Amino acid sequence: MDIILVPGLWLDGSSWERVVPGLELAGHRAHPLTLPGMESRDADRSGITLDDHVEAVVEAIDSLDPARGKVVLVGHSGGCGIAYAAVDVRPDRVALAVYVGGFPVGDGGAIADGYPAENGEVPLPDWSEFEEEDLVDLDDEGRRAFRDRAVPSPTHVTGDPQRLSDDERRYQVPVTVIATEFTSEMLRDWIERGLAPVRELTRIRDAEYVDLPTGHWPQFTRPEDLAGAILASIDGAARRQPPGRPVAAGPGGMGGRISPRQFSEADGVEDWRVLGEGACAYFRTGSFVAGARLVHAIGELAGLGEHHPDLDLRHEGVTVRLLTTADDWYGLTERDLDLARQISAVARQLGLSADPSALQTVQVSIDALVGSEVMPFWRAVLGYEHRPDSPDEDLIDPRGRGPSLWFQEMDAPRPQRNRIHIDVWVPHDQAEARVRAAIAAGGRLVTDEHAPGWWTLADPEGNEVDVATWMEHD
């Protein structure tokens, strides 16, 4: 996903430099912003207003391709109010807002009006002006580095009143507050008491509060942990939604269902192919040890507890499958798309490449006059289970190892043809080559009338197989 990072007072986009690698390693695209007037200490910021900063964030949102999905907005401290105003302007483009050490500012409020101004700007105050909690983990060296990079903030940005619209869709955008110098328990108490700084949070329909104990500037004191908290927030927002529903209203949410075509045509999934049961990738490792490293690295990705891939580790490589399942649906979601990008990024970090030509899944299809009479036998003999979303048609291996069985109802017996055939699901760009190879090996084409969805072939004795792709099944 695209993650826009909005800095707080006295900071430019480089303040996120130690957070960005963790986000990008997970497969996301990070966009740290330097807001108007914050380019350098010598920049003219006398006329810069709060509206200018909000407009800069909105422009950043608009510059990103909507086809890649909604964005995540992350604001720090005073940047939280700026990010919230951008959510108000573009609620349909934001999947999640993350507020680090700060809160959304309501209409008429100021983002930080308590600091003294000098000549139209607010310089970084002396450390004695901050609370002890703000400075936790920021040692002398850290304070020197902060002051060396600090740029005075425009007075109008800190003191101008926030101006929000009457569009209440901003309350539908999920929110995570990362509690730093305060705790999530304290925050909930403030909300319950209706304190003014957190009053806007009472109207957010989907809000989560998480703890990251440190001072007010975790991008300096705990940058890797901050990146992990942001990633966990993204996964958490998706996990809080029912399967198949987007995180927020509108297309492109993190948890929404997507078609095989949408997955295949998305950016960043060149390693992956959609097969009969999910999206798969095969990474050649060359050794069991290298494969184990990849499996371990995938296991370290944030948020796999509720939505995890299926992994098959062998000596020469690792196969990964992504699939979202529910009692009424099997398929792909935005979460699978996001996880695919993260896994590919991890593989690249380890110097591994994907080989889509090595992918396939196999299904056994049984023609049955009365499926309900036939299925119990196969379920018992194989130790399989009914697939929850299609219990009258499909049996699956509960261990996820064996091929699935599909029972196809027949209207009448077909003694001239086999009653059991194999479906071989292959990448759509490999199917015709697979068909040619099978024919060259002595097979024959029974029919290609359903191509490119599937080709029906037969061996020299008439045993049939379908070479299938996701195409025409979209």
C-alpha cells in the first residue's frame, strides 16, 4: 500500500528516514512529506498557513494512482491534525489513519498553539519546556541531533483554527492511535471523560489504541518498533472487518474481495500466479537452509496470526499460497494482495527470485449421479472434510496437502467416458505450453471450446485431464 507520512512540528520528511525501511521491507510504498516552509531553516514561511499544509497532504494523496487502492495516512504529533483534515477532504481515498503521539483536531481547534512565536515562526523550545514523559529514551546525543535538524514551524500552522467540512464520512475511516508518552489506558480515560483534545475520537466509528512506550518522538527513539506498530495497525484494521468487506466505504479497501483478474493485474505481484485455490508463488532457494531462512523471514512479518500463508518448504525452493476463507466464501482479498507484495519484498531482500513456471495445483473431479451418496465414501477413505462454502460439491484435505475433490452432478450415466478426471491448474501464461507438451507426449486434444479457461485432453487410452487457468473463471 501507499503510506503517506506527515511529520509533526519542527520536522521535515527526513525525520521518518529510520521508519521507512521497515515499511518498504514489508512491501509498502512509503511517502514521507516535507510540508511547505519546512524545506530549510532559511525558507520563507511567513505566509504559510495550516490550509497550505493540509493542501500539501491532499495533493500527495491525489498524486497516487487510485488503481493501487486506498492510502494509509500516518501523522505524528501536530501532523495528526493536518492528516485528519486531509481525511476530511478525501475520505474516499484513505483506508486508515494512524496518529502517532497525537490526536485528530476538530473544527475550530488549533493543532499546537501553546508555543511562543518569534518573527512569524515557532522555533524548537528549550528541552526544559517539555514534560519529562516527552523526553523518555531521547538521550543527549538524540537531543543534539534533533536540534541540529529542527526547522521552525510557521506560526499560522500552529495557531490557525482547523476548518473541517460537514462531510461525516471522515468518521467512517478507521483510526489507530499509537500511544507513546501516554498509555492507551490513559487515552481511554480521557475519552470517557470527554476531554477536549480527544473529543473527536468519540465520533470515529472504528478506532484502535495501541501502546508504544517511549517519549514523544518514537521515529527517533524506537523507529523499528514504530514501523512495526504501523504495519500491525494496517493488518489490524483489515482483521477487524468481516471477510469480504472493505475496511472503509468504497472500492479498494484492505479487506475487500478482489477477483483473480484484479489480483493478476495489480502492481507488485509479478512473482505470483492465481491458480485453482488462491494465489501462489515459488521461490527458488537452492538449499534447504536458504529456504528455511525465507520461511523464517515470512514468519516475522506483522499480523500473520489471523491471516497467514500456506508454506511448502523443499530442498530446492519454497511454495507460498495465499487464500482467504470463510464459511460462505473462498477467494482473494486486498489482504492477500498486500501480503503477496510483502513476501516478494522479503524474498528480494534475501536475494531470491521467483519461478512461476514451477507452479500448479491439482484437483480430482468425480462425475456423480447423486453426489450426496458418493461423497461420504470419499470423505471417509481419504479423511477429508467438506469445504465450508460448498459442502455439497467439494471435499478438501484438512491438512492442506492432498488435492481437493470436486463432485460434478450428471443428469445421466456416461458409460463411454471416464467418471473421474484430473484438473491441473497452471499459471495462465503457462497453459498453452503445457497443452502442447502433453500432446507431444502422446495425448490428444478432446476440446478447446472453453479455452483459455480450460483445455480437455486425453491420454492414448482415453483418460481425461483438464488443463485449467483462472481465465473465464473470473
